[in-house]
Amino acid sequence: MPMKIPHPIPYQGSKRNLAKHILPHFPKIIDTLIEPFAGSSAISIASAHKAKTGKYCINDINKALMSLWTRIINTPYEIASIYEKLWHEQLGNRREYYDFIRDEFNKTHNPDYLLYLLARCVKASVRYNAQGEFNQSPDNRRKGKHPRTMRKDILAVSALLWGKTQIHNLDYKEILSMAKRDDLIYMDPPYQGVCATGEPRYYSGIDFNEFLEELEKLNLRGISFILSYDGKSGKKTYGVELPKELGMKKMEINAGRSSQATLLGRDDVTFESIYLSRSLLQKLENPSIAPQVYVRSYQPVQPSLL
Ligand SMILES: C[S@@+](CC[C@H](N)C(=O)[O-])C[C@H]1O[C@@H](n2cnc3c(N)ncnc32)[C@H](O)[C@@H]1O
């Protein structure tokens, strides 16, 4: 039986189940795989598991999350033991204990507490209030991942990424500016629409026009990227259509039945889109030729048309 891919950080929107559809679009040679919107870093973990490259760069705007990644990769035994301690301490008093750890996290920003909160909170969904405090409620039906399984996942991920991974806490634009032509960028930005309506599902939203400008800059520099962007579930679509001028190839991945639809007794299958960049398409067609750079083709979209 193939070894299970470890996944220590529970994270809503994780691409762990889609990794098997995304990795086959990787070029043969990758210097560094870059995840500017890493979250639970599902694609980097899956790539390391399949030995797709030897260098990784993970980044997220959420500082405590990236401190958690530093702990998991560099001091795995220590954080696994702390998780075990917190998990046992909660037994018999789970609701109050969760509130206590949430308060401690908001005072100290200690990433060890964030791991416990993510394992216990509703839908593993990161929510902050306007003051920047973590305010997600606990899922009172669950105790959180068992410490034995958590330890296994933490040690396995550390073994995959230790000594090979740069960890950053920057805005994605700074990370994109560091990319080189032999690198591959995998981007999974916060959903368009969700943040625009003010729902704080992720730590921060991004400006749509600015994001399109960044994609165009990557094209002009001949950088390869894969972008997860929009999708559809039943009749509902999410995400704004991306301009054809960016020259990307859109592919739809069957992501299976959404848990929401199953709960409602419906049969809706979710399709998630990925976009392959121009330079990547060129590399896949002809791996021996260096990708071209392109002349500017894309004009920013008027905000009124979004
Ligand atoms: C859809 S989630 C990524 C999920 C990830 N692919 C996974 O498998 O877990 C989007 C992430 O982007 C991060 N983010 C939001 N705005 C950002 C920015 N300006 N720069 C970098 N990261 C950002 C959020 O904190 C969130 O973790």
C-alpha cells in the first residue's frame, strides 16, 4: 500500500486531496517549488513526498502560522510533545480549556497553541476579529487529532522538508519577485468574493487587479506557475473569470462531492480550476528549450467590470 502523505496542520481549503491532480502538471526539472500562499503547504508536502524537487519555499501572510511551520520543520519532537500535553490536559474540560488556550494564544502568539486551536476549531478554519485576535469557536464534537497521529505526521513532514525549505512571512508579491526561471510557483490565493464580501475566512484578502498585474509580470519574466483559482459546485460558481490575454490554460479538476452538499443530501460535485502559465506550457511541450519572455499583452480590468 502506498505511504500516506502526512499532513500535520488541519486547514480549511487545504489542497491535500487535489495534490494528485496538480503534481502531474509539474515540469521535469524544478529548482525551487514556491508556495506564496502556503496555508497547510499541502502541495509542497506532496511534492517532497514524491521527490519532485529538493528545494522548497513556503510563505504566508499569517505570522503565527509560519512560526508554526518553523517549529514543525526544525523542532518536531518538541512541538509534538507540547501538542500531546495540551491534548491530554483538555480531557474532561474541553470547552473551557479551548477558551483558555485561545486567550493564551491571543496574548502570546505562541505557535504551539495555534496547532492545538486548528486541531480543535470549527472546520479547521482560521478566523480573526478586527483586533487581529483568533476568534474561531471550538468544534465541541471533536477532541482534535490524536497526539500519536499528530506526532507521526509532524515527524514525517519534518523529515521531508528539513534542510530544504525556506520559510517566509511576507506579502505574496515579495515572494513572486524572488522567483527564477527554473522555479515553479504554485499559487492558491484567498478566494475572490469571500473576502470581498467582508467574510474573514482567511487572514487577509488580496486586491484582484494587483494580482492580475503580478501574473502578467511573471509572464514577462518567463516564470512558470500553476494557479488554483475558481471552481463550481452544482449550479454555483465562485471566483471571477481570469483574462484570456494572460495566456493560461484552464483545467477543471473533479474534487468530488462537497461535504456541505452531502450534509444537505444533495449530489453536487465540486470542480476546481487550475491554470497553467504560458512558460509552464512551453516547458511541458518542449522541456529542452528555455522559456521565452513575453511582451505585455494584458491591460488591467476596470474595477466596475469585476
Ligand atoms: C486558500 S489558502 C491556501 C491553502 C493552501 N493551498 C493549503 O493547501 O492549505 C490562502 C492562504 O493565503 C494566505 N494569504 C492571504 N493574503 C496573503 C498575502 N497577501 N500574501 C501571502 N499570503 C496571503 C492566507 O493566510 C491563507 O493561508
